[in-house]
Amino acid sequence: MLLKDKVAIITGSASGIGKEIAFEYADQGAKVCIADLSLEAANATANEIIQRGGVAMAVAMNVTDEAQVDAGVAQVVAQFGGVDVLISNAGIQIISAIVDFKFDDWRKLVAIHLDGAFLTTRACMRAMIAGGKGGTVLYMGSVHSHEASPLKAPYVAAKHGLIGLAKVVAKEGAKDCIRANVICPGFVRTPLVDKQIPEQAKALGISEADVIKNVMLKETVDGEFTTTQDVAQTAVFLASFPTNALTGQSITVSHGWHMQ
Ligand code: NAD
């Protein structure tokens, strides 16, 4: 068990990649907090983990709400005794050309990805420093932390921004043994991606099959989607790595869609 008794808060973990990380972390002995918008959905995931013999709790947390973030992290400290790992994973996608992009949509997306990363980082760093045992912060970046695609302006901007934030956390956190890294997945079949297949087909004027073949998988080495399991294994590796040698980095997990 690589994460025995580590306390991990995973945002956006009632679905997709975050949910898989929560399952994998629990299997590796971590106590996991499922933090998501809906308490009902978070509870359902926490209960699935508990039924498999893991340790989990649920909190309702909109990552853009300062009070909810601070209260949710305080609840985890009260119940599990501290925080060892934050996975800032909550995210959305909105597809549109820049010339048609609604300012409200830009602000909504950037707030979830960047305000959410900042607020959860601040609350968890405070808890980690108070606990005196250091910790790990992982951001869910994307191949779009390194490359651009049309129709995704705020997403690409925000995902690039996470790399900057991770580098600052790595520098400021080092004295307290807090490390920060970014995981950059390629396309993973989750609700976030399933929703954008028809949207991209419409915006680009191509078929849904062509979106999958020529947009999502064309640059991969094997024509394969990245899986939630691929990402979860990387998240275990990064949180269990023992020294400050691996901090301020981004690791791409994309079947070669992007190569650094
Ligand atoms: P998903 O839609 O399956 O899950 C996202 C979760 O985030 C949902 O449970 C949702 O309720 C939650 N969420 C949304 N807004 C929130 C908020 N304000 N506060 C708290 N929770 C909120 O999507 P996913 O594909 O699992 O995406 C997870 C992360 O992985 C995102 O940051 C996404 O950008 C990133 N990512 C996804 C892919 C992919 O291909 N699926 C690729 C690279 C990166």
C-alpha cells in the first residue's frame, strides 16, 4: 500500500478521472475525501469506497466558493486529522470560437480551474503547514497545459496557468516539505469528453467519428484513449514519490498525443 493512512482531498471526484483516483487511492490505503458540487453525488461515491472496504468521507464543495472550500478542508482536518494530499481536479469544458465566446462562460471556466486551484491550495497548504508533515499538491492539467486546440481558449489558458501555480507552490512549499506537480492527460472518455464530441462535430463541421479519429486520437502513437486508470496510477506515483526531486513538474499521460 503506497499511500497507507495518507489523507487525500480530491475535488470533482464524484465523476470521471477524480472518481477513479479516489478508488485507486483508497485501494492504496489512503483516507479519501470526495469533494464535489453535490453532496448527494459525493456521498454516493464515498459509500461505494466504504463498501469496498476503504475509508472515505464526502463534502459539498464548490471550488470557486472561498467559504465552502475553507469549511470543507476544516471538516476533513476535524474528521481525518490533517491533509497530506490535495488533488485539484474539478473542471469543466466549454467549446466555442473566441469571436463567439461569451464573457460569462470565459469567467466561469477560468474560475473553476484557476480560482478553484488557488482556493483549495491555500486551504490545504495552511493545513499541511499546521500538521508539520509536509504534503503533495497535484493539479489536473491537460495536454492543453502545453498545446492549444481551436475552440478551447479559456481551457487552454487556464490549464497553462496551472503549471505556473504549481511552480510557485513548489518554491514556496519546499521549506515545509510541500511538493506540487501537474498531471497532463490526453483525451479520456469521461462525461466531460462525451459531451464535447457532438459539440466539436457541429463547430468543426465534421462527423463525430472524425472528431474521435482526427481530433482526439490522431496524434497518439496507438490510436487509444488515455484511461482514468492511466491517470490514477500517475497520481499514486506522484503522491508516493519520496523526495523533493520531483516538484514543480508536469507529467504528460497521453499515449503520445503530446510529447514534451
Ligand atoms: P467529469 O465531468 O467526469 O468530472 C468533473 C467533476 O468536477 C464533476 O464531478 C463535477 O461535478 C465537478 N465539478 C465541476 N465544477 C465544480 C466546482 N465548481 N466545484 C467542485 N466540483 C466541480 O470530467 P473529467 O473528465 O473527469 O475531468 C476532471 C479533470 O480532468 C478536469 O480538470 C479536466 O479538465 C481534466 N482533464 C480531463 C480530460 C479528459 O479527456 N476527460 C483530459 C485532460 C484533463
